[in-house]
Amino acid sequence: MFEGIITPIVTPFNRDKEESINYEATEKLINYLIEHGVKGIFILGSNGEFHVVDEDEKVEFAKKVVEIVNKRVPVFVGTGCCSTRATVRLSKKMEEIGADALSVITPYFLKPTDENLYAHYKAVAQSVNIPIVLYNIPKATGCPLSPELVDRLADIPNIKAIKDSSGELERIQAYAKIAENKDFELLIGSDSKISYAYGLGATAAVAGTSNVIVDTLVGLDKALNEGDTETAEKLQKDIDVLRGVLKLGTVPSAMKRSVELAGIAEVGPARMPVQELSKEDDEKITEMLKYYGLK
């Protein structure tokens, strides 16, 4: 389950007053990614704008995604909320729908202690039977998962992996050491650190850039697994061209616009308060896409 490129898909929205979910674009995006070799579809993560999607929308969206994927690859669903109660409730619903695994981000805005976090994750893990992936992204939550805590959490039977998006080399090393010694996997969530993390034993990359340049990411995973260092170095560096334009707008506006301008799917804008990019930004994105032969 925890292998290869797992795409944390953007959540497609219509350009209507309600900013409603676009299921036609969702199907188009998912089919495109699976056809191009991704090994998992991850919904309601950071690029999926989980923080601006209502709970009933999340449930309906997950149902549709499970249906569209139809067991071709595992479906990972983000269920982390600020409260344990809400996280447990949503996690149970997603298990019932047919999610293959859950990704649980640390509570955000709060500053919980390690003991608070241990109790939180333990309660969530005990409420479901499917695997749980811890999600560490301190720049967005202000709440990092210490290696000492992760080592303890890895002993809970269905806590099976951690997705690390910290970009911190020492932290990645520490998580890799835990994975080496336990029934636990390291998934890298920082696209610039894929080669580094694979070198430490990471088994998969939850790579946001694969929404757009899926062939580059799938090729990188293949090269790393085959020990083709030269190809891997080139492909890892190639990701930076896309990463350079992602700074044009608030996450995930530039990512979504890139998917659209590449002709992959009409995924629409990010939900407000994030706004659409300018025509000048569109031109920069178009130039970037030419680099990858997507324009």
C-alpha cells in the first residue's frame, strides 16, 4: 500500500457561486493519474483544501472518489481535525465509505503536548480498523511530531506510517530510523526531498507536484528503485521548474491553474479567500509547462 507515487489530488471546484465540487473534473484527474502510473490517490490533504471543505462535502467527495478509483489503487483520506472527537467521527465515516487508509494531520492552531498528541492519535487509531498515516507539516500547523512521540505511536497496531512534509533533514533521518526498526513506513511529503528520503528507506512519495508532472514523478520513483542515479538526479532537479511557479499564489492556486493550463482537468480555482491568478501568472505557468512538454 505504501509504495511509489501517491498523488494528494487537488479538490476540483466549479466556478460557480457555491464553489461546488466538480465531480466530472475529479474523475478526469483521477483517471489521468492512474493511467500515468501513480500508486495511490490521496484526498483532502493540504493541496486538497481540506480546511475549507465542509464535513458533509468531505464524505460525499470521498464516496465519489472511492467509486471512481474502483480499487485500482489505494485511496488515502485526510481526516484530521482540531478536536479528537471530530477526527474520530470523520475517520469512522471514511472507513465505512471504503477508504483504504487515513491520513491524520496534527491538530492545528493548538499547541498540544506530546502526551496530548499521543492520547489523540491513540483514540483515533482505536476507533477504526484501517491503517493510519501520521501527517507532519509543522509549517502549516505549528505542531510538529517529535521523533520520540512517533516512536511511541508506531507501536499502536494500525498506525503504519508517517508522511513528513517538514523538509527537515534531521527529522527525516529520525523518522527513517524508526521505520527501519518497526513495522512502520516513511512517506516523504516534501517533493524536493524525495531522492534524499528514498536513500534513507522511504517507500513512497506523497507528491503534490504529481498533479501536474506525473510522468516526472513516476519516472523519478522508478529510477530511484532501479538505482539509476543519473536519471534520478535529473528528474529530481526537474521538479524545481514547477516548484518555482507554485510560489505565484497562495496554495493551491498555482497548482490548480497548472493542472488546468496543462489540459489535464478543469479543476477550477481554490476556494476563497484564496483568489485566482493573474493573466501574467498564467503566462509564467504556460512557460513552465512547455519545459515538460505539457503545452
